[in-house]
Amino acid sequence: MSFLKVEGPYIVDESGKKVFLRGVCFGGWLNMENFITGYPGAESNIRRAIKEELGEERYKIFFKSLLDSFITEDDFKFLSEIGTTVVRIPFNYRHFEDDMNPGKFDPNGFYYLDRAIEWGKKYNIYIILDLHAAPGWQNRGWHSDNPYGITLLWGNRDYQERVKNLWVYIAEHYKDEPYVAGYNLLNEPDAPNMEILNRLYKEWTYAIRSVDKRHIIFIEGNRYSQVFEGLDEPFDDNLVYSSHNYTIATHRARKYPGYVGNVYADKNWMEKIFLERNSWILERKRPSWVGEFGALFDGPINAPTNADKARLMALKDQLEVFNKYEQHWTIWTYKDVGVQGLAVPKEDCEYMRRIKPILKLKEKLGLDSWTSRGHGLLAIETARMIEVIAQAVSEELKDYSLDYTTLTRTLGDRIICGAISNFLAPLYALQFADMTETEIEEMHHSAFEFSNCAKRTYLIEVLKEAMRK
């Protein structure tokens, strides 16, 4: 393979041939997420809980064996067989830098990325490197390893410089590697205004260009990669813009085509909302990459519910829309404990057996906002509390102007998915307290190695068809 570059609205190789980057995201691997591997709260907090419960040596074995098992060469072989041309790898800055020693980068942070790139070379799959969790947190979500539901990156120059310096360090390492398609500067930014985002995108891009002139730089819209209006005009010849296109039809539908709430969702609707989201990019005739999209499935992996089948049909239509407009795309996510993955641990494996009560508790309370979709006992109680506030304000002040919906969402981020989820993290760690180092290794291998996973064949067939069009 050769270095990729932007040419008008296309990504091309060095011979000028069009290349379409279509594949998967390795969510939950080098940036862990609660719904993907089954724990409550944020990654940094669950790591702390595991260390306190298991001790230093078993802690190291726990996470090493999980990372070693979660993605192996067999995963790349399978992805190549179904037509994958790219893998997006989300990573946490903590693999490279310790907050107690900022600015000193650990070369061991490249270990898993280098392995993935070598497998990519073997199976002709490009890699996009995605900074998913940045110093100071770029959004309120658990997926930026944020246990507090606050963002500090946008108002702190030190954090901004650390992101820049990290990307320069990474670019220096990969500047001569053609199998790296490029650098996804920041996942799902939620900046207070476009001025800050424009300034940082330019600063980080120019810093990367001081050491690496060739790789594509992928930049996302604001408000979780949904808003592009207000971005500066393209300022680099090798920029690709990335949107995230999750829909209510692929997450909540029980019938498709059909109504989801008060929205009638069908293929025409899918096309309409895609064009609304991506119009800024398309108007500028730049390559457009749907960095994330996907469906949620609630039934067993080999027995989809009728609602699961409806969401699959919505996803199939969405992929056809993407291909119609010559989009690059990577589905979220490749492997998890049963929500979205193409590959899933078998229900009777040791890991799933041990975390089953944690999964039930999280579902009952609605601790994972991604899978609970606003439901669960704690969401009910939060809504009730907000109603008490709204009622008191209306009675005493005769005011009806406040945005209680935003307050509800903020409390969900900070309290339900933050404080309460992290409070319960020791209960997850406790499930492994009786295990030896060898048993922990065997548990992760039997759960997450590709050969031991169950395959969501109905989703794989839809993706395979879309990748080859």
C-alpha cells in the first residue's frame, strides 16, 4: 500500500486511484468503555478499583491479558475476509502520558498500536489513529475517560499544549508508515464555541506538519461531531472531515420503516438527516468520513428480537445512503459484551458468568447512558427530582423559561453515569477477587479472543455487502 492523500472530494493512493476507507472501530480496546466490556463508570476509575481489590501484580495481568486478547491477528484476518479496508483505533492519552508526569511520553504506548499496524500490513487494512480521551476531557462523556462530567480542555492552555505535543510525538513515530491512513485529532469535541475549536485544530495540524507532511488529518465537527457550521474553511491540503451519524431509528426503533416517537423513519428520512448533518462537508467538495454510526441490539446474538431486526434494516438503509454519496465509514463498534459488536463473548464463558450480576444491576439502574437510552430507575428518580424543582419555581416565581431538559441530562452525566457508576466500580472488581493470575489470563482469552467469540452473523452479512459495493 502507498500513502493516502486528498484529491478533491476523494481519498486516493499515490497512483491517483480512489480508495474508500470502510470498516470498523476498535472501541473498548485502547480506550475502554463501560458498556463494551461490562464495568460501571470510567476507565481510569475501574483501573483504580481493580488495583485496590486485586493488588499490583494481578492488576497488571488483568489489563495486559484483556488487551492481549481483545484484538489479535485473527481479528484482522476476519476483517480482511469480509472486505474491510480500514480500522479506526480509539486510544486514551494515558497510554503515553501520566498526569503526574506531564510532558514525558512513554514509548511503550506504541506497543499495541505497532502490533495492529503490522497486522494491518499483512491483511491490507489501513489504520486511523483516534485520540478518544484527551487530557482535560474534550466532552462530558464516559468515552473520554471522564468520571466527573465536566470539560477542562477548552479553558486550559496546559491541556491544549499537551494534546499538541502528544500528536507531534505520535506523528514523529509514524511519519514514514503508509499503513497509517492518518490522524483523527480529537473524538467528539464539545467546545463552547467554534473560535476555540478552529484555533486548536490549526495549532495541532501545523505542529504535526512540522514533522509529518504526508499523512491525512481527520477533523470532527463540534457538538460530538455533529455541527460543522462555523468551522474555518479547509486550511490544509490533506484534511478529511468526519461526522458521527447515530439515529433514533438504529437505536430505538421497534418497526422499520415506521414511526419512532413522532418521527417516521425510512430510507428517505435516512438520506435527509445524513445530508443535513454532512452538507457543510459536501458543499466544500472534501472527502467525508462517517467515523461512527451503528445499531443497538437487545436480544441474544443468535436470536435477534423483532426490534433488533428493524434496527438492522435501518442500518442497512443507512449504509446504502453512505455508499450512494461515496462516504468513507467505520461502524461503532467491532467487539463488545453484546450490545453492538460483530464478535461477542459467549454467554457461558467465565468472564460473562462473573459479570452477569453487574450487567443486571447496570441495566436495572440505567447506569450506562448508551444502552439505557434514558431509562432505568435512576433516570426515573432524577426526572422526579427535576419536576419538584420546576414545580417550585413555577409556583413561587411564575417562571417557565428554564431549560430543565439540559439540567436532567447534566445530572445524568455527572451523577448517574459519573458519581454513582464510579461509586459502584469496586463491586465489579470484587467479582475477580478470588482469581489467580493464570485464571485471569485464561478468563480473558476464553472471552475475547476471536476464535472463542460468538459472531453476530446477521450484522456481519449486512456490513460485508456494504463494504464490497
